[in-house]
Amino acid sequence: MNAKSLARLGIPVGLVAQAGGLIGEAHRAGRAAADTQRVVTGIIAAPEAFLDDPHFGALAAALRDHRATEAAGLAAVRPRDEPLPWRQWGTGLEPDAVGQMQAAMRLPVAVAGALMADAHVGYGLPIGGVLATAGAVIPYAVGVDIACRMKLSVLDLPPEWLDTRADRLTRALEAETRFGVGAEFGKRGDPSRTRPRDHPVLDDDWSVSPVTHKHRDRARVQLGTSGSGNHFVEFGTFTVAADEAARLGLADGGTFLALLSHSGSRGTGAAVCDHYSRLAMDRCRDLPGAMRHLAWLALDSDAGREYWAAMNLMGRYAAANHACIHRHVVAHLGAEVLLDVENHHNFAWEEEHEIDGTRRRVIVHRKGATPAGAGVLGIIPGSMAAPGFLVRGRGVAGALHSASHGAGRRMSRTKARETYRWKEIRPLLEERGVRLISAGIDEVPHAYKDIHAVMAAQADLVETVARFDPRLVKMAPEGEKPED
């Protein structure tokens, strides 16, 4: 009996070598081949009946234990029959997004969840989904663009520059960041002869994962770039009342010139998601097909620890990305920063929450959701023609201290491309005083929900501190594959 015949009989791959060795020993001891085949076949049918066999008892015990482990593994990934209770903010959300949240709450590792008012369909967990798990991290519940984040810098330049020196501001955006899937600094043949940006994050330990180790050089040249999809860098007005200005450390209230950016961990983050989501789906291959993007990694496993370390590195890298963009744009203008605020989404945090009356350490995934703990500042943008808001979290337990990360899409990219033309959009941009430097038609304001309705729906989650109105907007040009 060779390895192939043993496998065909039903011996697991991991036990084939052991079975072959025991068969060889039995033959050398004079046991007949026919009897050996009879016993091996019997062990496959009922291993408990052969535990005392002098030659094959060890194989019987190994097969019994293997099946017990396999059965426990299947039970561990089997979804609950009914979802755990969870809370939803906002009305009229996409039924498919609500269905995705219900599916997430059926996971055996899920312990609590919430759905934000900007929710729409994503991979696995919906965009706007907040999910707390016990001892497990779900790569797709973090998202493809790991640690995508917002950063706001309020500058000491007069807001009138948006009208009188718009060209100078535009040149700063054009010179100091890059947009698109393969965007990088120091690219061979770059006519502007740029050099890669520098930041201490490049001195971090990139060997925490084979993926980050492999892509460190890619991350180096993409540092300070903005990607594609809904990522942007824009100038606008920042308006704040005097009392809130004092709390923020500003000398006075009023209207300021501000810089706002939105992007994440670029190609390296996407590679981390791809690698570890595949590992998770292999580990949880018995999940129903519709739930495969909710596959998780146990945090006490090697793969789980690797992903967690890589995810946190991507968080630091995404923050460095924004730091470079703002540092270089501000330096280009010879400006000073009066206030800066930043936060990221598409991430998982280890936090303590009260769940079913008990304080527990859990992993909180916020996929397209903003941390909104009590007193925590965050930025919630609208669209290229709608305001964004600086907010302060209220720390609502039912939302797992979270809020929306933006207005949220009301229309798919494909539908937006089929529906709109720029000639229909330009009058609105002119009416709002928005100068669009570049963007794809799938990012038109009409593709997004009403940010005012979203903010009203989550008034119990955050209080509005200040308002940002976009005026000069740069996004990836038409035709770029979206990365958000």
C-alpha cells in the first residue's frame, strides 16, 4: 500500500507517512498483506475499535485524535443560527449592507456590533460596520486599505488665498503629492526628478511579516502619495466658533485656511490584506460561501500575530504618509500649522468595553467608521462639494464608541459612471465655489449621501466642533482603479 492508495482509502495526508511506516513494520513482523489492508480499512471506518492492535493501535489513536480536532475546528467556524443583537444608526440603508452586518453577527467570534449611518456594501463587513470579536482579527473587517485616515491642518495663511492665490495653492498640491495606483516619488524617468520622501517609519521593523519585509522598498517610494478612489488632498475653509477655538488651542474663532487629506497605506497595505485574508479564508474554509470574506485569524496563532503586527505597522505608515503630504505642502507655501487633527478608520483596536454587563477586552474592527470615544476628536468628510466636520466623540457604548467615517456612497462607481457627465456637475461645483483640479466621474457629489442627514442621524454619537468647506480639490484622475 503506497501513499496514493492510503490517501484514496481515507488516511489524512498528515498521517500517510505514519501509516506507511507502521505497515512496513507489520510486514517485516510477518503480518499478511491482506490482514494489513483489512485492519487499515477498519481503522478508517472505526478507529476506536483498533486502539489495542499491536501494530496499528498508534495509527488508530492518531486518526481518532485527528478527527476530534477536525470536528472541533468545524464547530469553531460554524456560524450561529441567529445573529447577536446589534444597533443601527440611520434609516433607509442598503438591505445588502444590513444583511452583511447580520451575517457578521452570526460569527462565533463576534461579541458585539453596530452599523453607522453612512453604511453601504463592502467585502465581508459592510462599510460603516463596527464589529467586536473575542481573540480574533478579521482582515476584511479591517479592509483592503488598512488604516485609511484623515488629517486636517489649519494654517496661518489668510483664507482669501483661496480666491486670490488659488494657482499657488494648486501648484503646491500638484508638486507635493502624487495620485494613482502606482504613484510614487523618485520614479525612474520622473521629469521633476523627485526623491523618495523620508520619515522615521522607514526605520521601524518591517520584518514583522514576510509581506511587509518584501514590500518595504515599495512603501518607501510610495510614502507621501495619495492613491486613488475616494482619496483626496484639498484646501478649504475651516470655520470654528470662539469657544471651541479656545478649546482647540486657537487664538480666536473665525474662518481659517486649512488643508485636508484622505488616504491610507497604499500598495503595501493592500498586499498585507490580500495575503492574510487568504490565510484566514483557508483557516475558515468551512464558512458558507457568502461569509468567506468574514474569515478570521486567531490572535494566538502565528498568522494572527503576524497580521496584527503588520496591521499596526501599516497604521504607522499611513500616518507617516499624511505627515509627509502635509509637511511638504506646508513647507512649499512657507506656512505654519496652527492646529492639526487626524484619525484613521479601516483598522482594528484592542479595547475594553462593557458587553452584556461585563467589562471585556475585545478587538474592535471599524471598517469605514471613526473612533468616537468620549472627548476624542475626529474628522468626518462629506464630498468634493459638501462640507466635512471636526467632531468630538460622546463615547456611546451601543456604538462601541464609533461614528461614521464620511457621508457614505449612495451609488456604486459603475452606476455613477453610467449616470453622470461632468457638464452636469460643473454648475454645482461653481455654485459651491469649488475648483476641481482632477477627479474621476465616479466621485461626483451625487454619488454620496447627504452629509447633513448622516450627521443628524448620529447626533447622539458626536458633537460638531467645526466645519470644513472644500474649495480646491485634487483626486486621482479619470480612469484610475479605485483603492478605497
